[in-house]
Amino acid sequence: MVAAMAVLLTGCSPEYVVFNPVGPVAKTELHLIILSTILVAIVVIPVLILLAVIVYRYRDKPGNNAPYSPQWVDSKKLEIVWWGIPIIIIAILGAFTAKTTFSLTKPPENNVKPITIQVVSLNWKWLFEYPDQKIATVNYVNIPTGVPVQFELTSDAPMNSFWIPQLGGQEYTMPGMAMRLWLQADKPGTYSGYGANFSGEGFAHMNFKVNSMSEADFTNWVNQVKSSSPALTMAGYNQLKQDSLAKQQSYSSYPPGLFNDVVMQNGGQYMYKQQMPGASDSTGNSSGSMDMSNMDMGNSDSGQ
């Protein structure tokens, strides 16, 4: 009863954003959550009903005429039921989960040119780099509405988890590794992002805002940042990555190759490159594949 009340009361809160998706990735994941809930309910609800029936029917009381079979060993029919149904449910859930997971490794839409945003988690702040626009922000990220965004993720601090609930599921940020996450917002608005992995004293304040806007407004914002914001120097980055809280900031430029340098200096054994033909990395070079020839998953400082 307490668990049911907690779920219902939380569901009434506008902050329960997982059930309010605004992008194709989050909508796909919500469908998977609903399917999982239905499949689990097929088992849980009958079990709870049977529990109540058994407790009432076979309780110890005077005159109880329930059959007593002390030599009873097993029932093939019952074993088929309580093993067969879970196996079928797991098979269905596994098939849909695998299909959904692989579908989300690609851009949500193929007829729109995506953008790339490189993300570095720091203690206790988020740095966002725009390799095509050559600008950077701290603790907020602007994206064009209806455009797939490939987030490239790493960490220059303890491992964390990048999560924008209304746009999609979370992805780890790990020192020495570059992870990928495709997301997209289908309508303009401001959405909350979180660091979903405990990382120390300032963890509770490690949040950021995602502003979805029209492509025209996005272009105007980029031009405004380039014309009115200071540049992020290497000395500025070294100061930024120190353990501290930070307000929202914008930078008209940042050191070339900063994201890849962060990956490599933390033990990375490969250089992450764009998979989209003609996309540019943070050094301005065009690339069309991910070089994994020297990839060593075991060299991540944080592990998983």
C-alpha cells in the first residue's frame, strides 16, 4: 500500500518527467517501460491474488476442511505454469529490449542534418562544446528543435551519468572513454538535465538546462555567443575543472581538440570520431568513422 501510494503521489507531480517525453528517443523508451510494466503485472497481480486466497483458504482454524496432503511432492502442470510463463515473458521483454536498444544507436531521424555536442563532466559542473559552431557553454546547452543531436560524452573527474529524462535515457561519462548518445527534442522548451551518478560533495548541484529552440533562434544564439562572450583558454579550462560549483557561462571559442585531449590524458587508447559522413571533429577535420584499432576497454580509470 505504501509503495502504491508513493508511485501514485509521485505520478501526480509535474516533476515526474519520465512519463512526459518530448522526443522520439524518450517516447520509444516510455513504450518499453509500459510494456515491461504490463508483462510484470501479468505475473505480479495473479501472485498477489493467489497469496491472499491461499492465506485465507489454508489458514489454521477450527473446522477448516482444506485438503491436507503431507506426501505431496510436485505437480507437473503447476511447474509448467510457473516456469513457462516467466520464460515467455522474459523472451518477449528481451526481444523488445534488444530491438529498442539497437534502434537507438542511430539518429532518430535520417532526413535532417544532425549536430554534434561534446560533453565533459567535471566536479561539479558540465562543459558543452560545439565542434561545428566552435563555441562552448557551462551548465546549459541549447539545441535546435527537431534536429538529432549526437552527444559525445567523457569525464575529466570521477565517473558520472548524463541524463535528460524528457529526451531519453542516461549514459555514463567515464575518464579515458568517449561514449555516444543520440537525443532529440520535438518541441521548443526548457528541460532539466542531471548528473545521475553520485560524485561527491557538490553532486546535488550538478544540474543543467537544455533549451530547445527553432533553428533560426539557435543560429542567432550562436552568433551572439561568438560576438559577446569571452574565449575559454587552456588556463581557464584548468581552473574550471577544479572541484567547485559554477553558474551558467558561455564561451566564444575553446582550445582546439580539447575534448579528444581530455579523453587521451585520462588513459584513452583511441580517438573518437564522427560516424556521420562529412561531420567535423573538434579540430575541424572531417571524419567519417570511429577508429577503434587501439581501443582498450580495460584502461578506463574509473571502470564500470
